[in-house]
Amino acid sequence: MPRDYLRAGVLVAVVVSAAVFAGTTAAASEPSIEATDDSPGAVTEHTATMVVDGSVAGSSWNGFQIDYEATDVSNVGQGDIQTIGIDRGNDESGTTVDESVMNDLSSAGGDNNGQSLDIGLDGSSDINSGDQLVVVFADAQNPGSSGQYDVTLHVNSQSTGESAQTTLSIGSTATTTATPTTTSTPTSTPTTQDNDDGITFGSDPDVSLVQGSQPYVNASPNTANETATHAAMAVVDVEMGNSSWTGLEVNYSGTGTDVSNVDQGDVVKIGIDRGDDDPNTTIDRSLTPSLGEVSGSNDGETLTFGLDGNYELGEGDQVVAVYEDVQNPAAGDYSVGIEINPQSSDEEVSATLSIEAASTTTATATAEPTETATAEPTPTQTDAPTTTAESTPSTSPGFGAVAAAVALVAAAALLVRR
């Protein structure tokens, strides 16, 4: 019995030790940033956590800053902060906090062209070494493409400061589902599929849209006189770099294209592909919230987009606009002007809009062959073969007869034994 008691005691000690160990490892100690919806381009909630272990330990918490590589937080305000607080000793899991500092919140807003979120606090709470800081906020827009993006978290950057590096994962599952769509693209005509918005645009095979330094404009469908969705893109040059984006003009003058019905509600997307390194109309930064007036002028042949100027353009950025409710012109190739910031610049570039005629001739071509020459009498030679198919009588004994004979032999043998 004493040995049994000893074994029981050891077992209890092991269980207690495991429970204590599990409790201490429930909370994460590494800095983290996560999106509730990790889809590319989604406007969603982000969660940032960071454990204090450096120079800010023992000081008042007066600020938190998140520097993104590509996320847009320009629309995040004080009202979007869902949770901000301290998990004392980092002994809780998830976004659980022991002490909320929501009442200390004094400001929140985007900075650095919307790539940084600055949060101000009044410093009423002290933070200690080992405490985990938790911030949850809404209205952040994910980068436009799947990938891993660097993020830096700063605590009290106004004073002593402490920083930590982490990674935001976007579209980890979306990249595998997007690849099959490329195999179903028809090979007969050169088309470019925009996986971001599902619109297909015909393209000149000589124009690369992956890093398209050339301006581009096209229609979907690109059929004459159809109501279509158009895409217009141009790359920011050295003169335009480091200036605010205040507008975009697409000039269809002399083409017969009608944009008089296009308004703000018809804009599918408008934004920036930073560094022009993404395919088609994929963007890293949407400026739809910054969009102002959208109007057609010049007898409906010039379309102008107004922007609030809060985004600073960089050399090599590609500006992208996709908009619906455009009336295509007659079939032909047309020169279309694209101008960034038309209010202050006259650096218009041109792209070719290709419109094809409606294919109405194929229906008459298929109805042509109506010859009835096959109606001539064809001799049927079915008499001779049918007799041979029927007359194949079998003279050998059937299976039933053989079985009966075997049965009789077996019965005779049984009688002989008895």
C-alpha cells in the first residue's frame, strides 16, 4: 500500500505541473498582427499584440503605433478602436485583457499615406515587463495581393519607445484557388483575366500588364456599341512623383465613346498598384473612400475623377481606374488620353482602345449546307445475313442434360455402396 500511495503522489505532481505549464504557455509571447478576414483588399478588423520587455517597462502607456508595409488604415479613427488594454503578465489567451484603457484613449488616425496607425493615450496606466498590450480595430484595408507583409509595432514612440517586428499574412488560401482560373482561359484570343474583380479585358500581346510601364485602356466586352466596363491605367513618372493625387482624366475625344452616364456609383475600383508590380487591375491601395466627383464632359467623351489629395504618388506607381456604364463606339482602334492630376498638369499619355465588330455572320454560314442528296435509294441486304444469324442450332447436349446425367451416376454409386 505505501508503494501505491507513492505512485499516486507522483501522478498528482505530474498532473499539477502539466496544468501549471499549460497555464503559463496559453498566451503568446511573440508580437503579432492578424486580419479577421485575410482576403486581399478586404476591409476588416485587425488585432495587434506585443509583450513589453524593454525600455518602456515601468513607464506610463501614452501611445501605440503600427507601421504597415502595404495595409491602408487611412479610414481608421478613434471610433474604430474595439479593444485596447493590458494583459498583465501575459497570462491570458487571445484578446483578453486584465485592464482596459479605452477610457485613456485620446486619438487614433492614419498617417504616412495611410500606412501607419497612430494611437494616443493619456498615460494613466503603467506598463510592466512581461505585460502584453492588445489593440483591436476595424476599418483596415488589407493589401490587394496575397503574401507576407512586414509590420512594425511601436510603444511610446513619442518618448523612450520600444519596437517589435512581425508579419501580416494575407490570402494564404486564396492563392491556391486562383490558379485554376488561368487554365480555363480560351487560347484562341489573347485575353487577360483580372482575378481581383472578375472582369476580363482583351489586351495587346505586346503590352505587359505585370509591370506595364505603358498606359493601357480597354473595354469588357470590347464589342461595338455595347454598354461595357472600362479599365484605364497609367504609370507615375518622375515629374509627377511625390505629389498628391487629386484627379484622373480619361479623354475619349473623337472616338465616339459615351461616358455621360458614368457616375460615382459606377466606379468599380480606383487606386494604386505601388511600384507597378501586380498584374492587370490589381491594386495595393484603394482610394475609393477618397473619391469625390465623377463626371462626363465634352459631349460625354471625357471622364474626370476627383480625389481628395490625401495620397502622395510615388514614381513608378500605377494608377488604376475601373468603371461601368460606358457606351462603346463603333468598331476600330482609337487613341485615348489618360492624364493624372489634370487640374495642375498637362502630361497626357495615350493608349489604344480596340473595339471589335459584333459577330453576326456566323449564323448564316452554318445554315448554308441544306443538300438532300442522301435521299437516293440505298439497297438493303438484310435477307441473307438474317438467316445465318438464326440458324445456328447446337447439336451438343445442353448443360441441363449433362447435370442430370451426373446426378444419376452419383445416385447409382450410392445404391451400390449400400
